[in-house]
Amino acid sequence: MDTQQMNIALVTVLQEWDPFQIGGDLYEPEIADTVVAVRDMDSPRQLAEKIQSIYEFAFDQTVQLEKCLEVAQRLLIIKNDASCSI
């Protein structure tokens, strides 16, 4: 999986996640920020906290850390699968 394919897979997971149930296509800036964070982080907990802060800042609502941790783990699996095949 190359970087472009990895990014597409990450975006797909985040669009499907839709933490505030407003439609997955309405999170474009948050998804972009999260994809950058995935590249910079390897710890699921650290990434989950970053995701929580990104979405809280944008929507002035808190997403439960457990939900962020679930999506962070999925994103890091994609990242690790991509790095193994490069």
C-alpha cells in the first residue's frame, strides 16, 4: 500500500466514523488534521487524545475518549500495514 492508498483508507475510516452523526462528508478539516496526526504518532492513546481535541475544538462537543481510542487503533493498523508493505 502506498501513501496515497493509505490516506484514502484513513479518510474512509474517518468518514464512516461520523462521531456526531451529521454525515461523514462534513468533517473534511478534522479528517485532514487527523490524517496528519496519524503520520506523526504511534501510540493509540496519544492519537486518541489528539483526535478528541481536534473534534472538540471544531464542534465544541466532546467525543468519548473510548470512541476515539477505537478509531485511533483502526487508523494505526492501516498505517502499520502500509509501512510493512513499503
